[in-house]
Amino acid sequence: MKKKIGLLLAMLAALVMMVGVFGNPTSAQAADSSLAKIQKKGVLVMGTSPDYPPYEFQATVKGKSAVVGMDVKIGEKVAKDLGVKLKIKSMSFDSLLVALQTGKVDMIISGMNPTPARRKNVDFTHTYYKGGYEIVINKTDKGKYKNKDSFGGGTLGAQTGTTQYNAAKKQTKNTKVKGMTSQSDLILALQSHKLDGVAMEKPSAEAYVSNNKQLAAIPSNFSMSSSATSSAIAFRKGSTSLVNKVNQTVDQIKKENLVKKDYLPAAGKYLKTNTVNTSMGHYWKAFLTGIEYTLIITVCSVFFGFIIGVLLALARLGKGNFLKSLLRWIATAYVEFIRGTPMMVQVMFVYFGLGLFVNLPALTSGIIAISLNSGAYVAEYIRGGINSVDIGQTEAARSLGMSNGETMRFVVLPQALKNIWPSLGNEFITLIKDSSIVSIIGVTELIYQSNIVRSDTYRGVAPIVVIMVLYFILTFTASRILNYFERKMQHA
Ligand code: ARG
């Protein structure tokens, strides 16, 4: 047993070293070719977290939900000046830096402050905007809270991975600081009195307040360095030629004061339309897209997960020679490891970690991660099912001259599947719900779409109720269909 644990630890150490050694290109490699690479590729992928109006947020443009805001206008100008197309990739703010370092995006424009801690891992352009920080509260609490020091005994919210989250943690006393990945969730928590205030940059605070009469903004009084109150564009470490080129655009934006004269007013127009038609029926296309992607992920994951499960189950039942024992050991280690790590971590590892070696789209990464996860659980169902088939069946088949493979394929597996059909059905239903996990890497399934509708309409609870009903319809319909086939199998 000790030998096996040693071997497993050695394998894990090798994997970690591989990612460390190959994960980050040396600055020499990246410095010379960064600009040429982008211009050769013809596309500049911008990473952003569209929950931060007026920097970046979702709005309905010509009947379709789109990412808009001053950072998008800046991204469009940067791409135009580079002579390439702009592609926007949305994800949670705390996923942006790892997405940049693993090559999922080429730059981050997301109201990001060029702090010294971030400069250790990425390069920033000159700053393009200078904000400041406020705290959004419920208007009914206007007299109660004055600034960050008024929240003693209360709870202050801030987006995880941000400057304001760190400031709230370090500069408040006797205050519980609650981090959430989405700014929209923070506002929803504030409105449902789970939080007493939400710290964010001033332009964003003013945007939320202008769209929601029940909210108000107060000064934060955070003491922040200049780099913590400015915004800049982030590029991979060592992208010197690209940063120098984009700095020309940033300097022009500042010289012509385009943010104040053009980009913020343009964002303001979309902010107003958000409150025009906020009925959930208006967003039926978004929810339909969410259902489509949820079903694609579920069906693919069940299919590939089942194949992986059968192979793992057969491997775990193997015995006799060295190869079968090795396969049994590998299958056992895989099942234990997958069942011992959270699916969210597995999704991020496949998308970002494997992204160091092969650039997989978010949807493909999500399906791979969920299939690998499901396979470990299905393997246990199938192994249990095979073991539940009376040994006499195998003996009878063998006595008729059937080989081991034929016995397994034509006698044991069909009976095993009949026994484990309910468990496989539960796995399918579970995957319909678990598929929502891929929203963290920007796959547009139901949860992702509800976040879009929430940040588009500034309505917190309604989108949640809609997707609850939609998930129930999907799982209830699936269970009815599975029960129908189970009854057919029982009478077969
Ligand atoms: N300026 C802060 C930071 O850089 C917050 C940015 C949040 N941006 C967003 N799109 N949610 O940490």
C-alpha cells in the first residue's frame, strides 16, 4: 500500500512540475513576438467581467444581449488601431488573470487596477481612467452609514479578487466582509438585506444607483494608492512590443479625453434602456439558449461518461496478470481522485490547466470535465451492477463455451445495466443540474443566461425563479422518460 501511495504522490509531483515549467513562457519568448503574433492571428481576445457598469455590462442591443460599456469601446479602439478584430470573452473577474496567463484571452480590460501585486504576474498599459471608491447601501439606511467605518457589527460585500475586497478586509474593524464572484449577486444580496453595503468603484456605484431608486451611494473613505484607483489594460508578462503599441492608443484616448466625452455617455444610453423592458418574457431567447446548452452538455457528458464508466468498471474488475493489476490500480486511483476533488476545480483545471497545452473552447472543456467526473461515478454503479449478477450466469455461459469477453458482453453487462438503470437515471438528472458549474468559464448555459438577464434588467429574484422552474421542467421530464424505459426494461 505504501508503494502505491508513493507512486501516486510522485505522479502528482511530476504533474505540478510540468505545469510550473511549461506553464509560463519566459519573458524573452513573449517580449519579441507578442505584437506580431496578434497581428498575424488577426483577432484580439479581450477578457472581461460584464457586471460592472459603466465599465462593462450586459445590455440588449438590437434585440440581442451584448457586452457594452466604456471598456468595450476602448477594446474596439485598441483592436482597430492594431488592425485586428476584437473578440470578447466574458467570465468572472477572479478568473481573468488565470485566463490571461493560460492564453485563453490576449488582454484584460475590466476596470482592472494596475496594482504592484498584479504587476508581478502581468504587464499593464498606461492608465486610461481614474475612479475612486464608494459603498452602495439601501436608501432606507442612508442616515445609518457614513463610510467604511460605519459598518461595525455589520456585513460589507465586495467582488472577490478585487482591490475593494482587499481594502474592505484590511481597512474595516469589527466588520464581516463577504466576497462574491458576481457584482450582480452582491447587489441582489444587498437588496435582500443579506449585506449592509457593497464596495465598488464610484462610476459603477453611480450606475447601480441611477438604475435602482431603492439604492444610494456613500463615500468609502478607503485609503488607496494611485494605482488602486486607476484602470489599465493587462497583457501577459513580457508582451513588451504589444504593450508599447497599445500605449499609443491609450495615450490618444487620454489626450482626446474620449472616456468622458464619448465612452461614458455611450454607456449611459445603454444603462437607461436596461430599465425599459425588464419582463422575463422579453428574455425568452436567452433562457432558450441556456436550455439548449444545458442539454448539449448533459447529453454529451452522459454519453462519454458512460463509456468512461464501463472501461473503468471493467478495469477495476480485472485480475490475474501484471497488466490487469496495473489497470485496476490506475482505475481505482482515478475514481478515488475524481470523487475526492470538487467538480468546479476539475472544470477550471481542464479549461485553464490543459489550456497551457491545447486551446480548448469553454464548451468543450466543460463537457470533458463533466464527462471525466461522471465516468468515475458511473464506474461504481456499473461495478456494483456487474457484481450483483449471480455468479451462476457466468458459470453457465462459460460452460456453453463462451469466452470471458462474450460472457461479459452478452450475459453479464445486459443484466447489470438492467439492475443499475435507476442509478444511471439519477446520474442523468444530476448532470442536468451540475452542468451549471461551467458558467464559471463563460459557457452560456442556464445559470450564465440568468446572470445576463439579472445584470441586464437589474432584477435579482425574477431570473432565479424562472431558471428554477426551467430546471424542474427539464429534470421532471427526464425522470418521466427514464421511468418509461425502466418499466419497458423490467417487462423485457
Ligand atoms: N477595479 C477593481 C479591481 O481592479 C474592481 C474591478 C471589477 N471589474 C469588474 N468588471 N467586475 O480589482
